[in-house]
Amino acid sequence: MELVTALYKAAITGLPVRRGEIDAADPFYGSLNGGRPEVFR
């Protein structure tokens, strides 16, 4: 699941994501849109 989340985060933010970077403090940890509802509209 971390790989899928990292792909979404990289696609949305335009920034590279390193393994282990997404932790409980990251907005993408709990939601694939990173808390940005406008992303999937």
C-alpha cells in the first residue's frame, strides 16, 4: 500500500517520494488525495 500511496503523492505534488517518507504525520497517510478534495473532481 505504501507504493500506491507514494505514487499518488508524487503525482499530486509533483515531487519525488522516498521509501518510508509517508508516516502518520503525512496527510497522504490517511487519504490518497492528501486531504485535498479538489484533486479527484
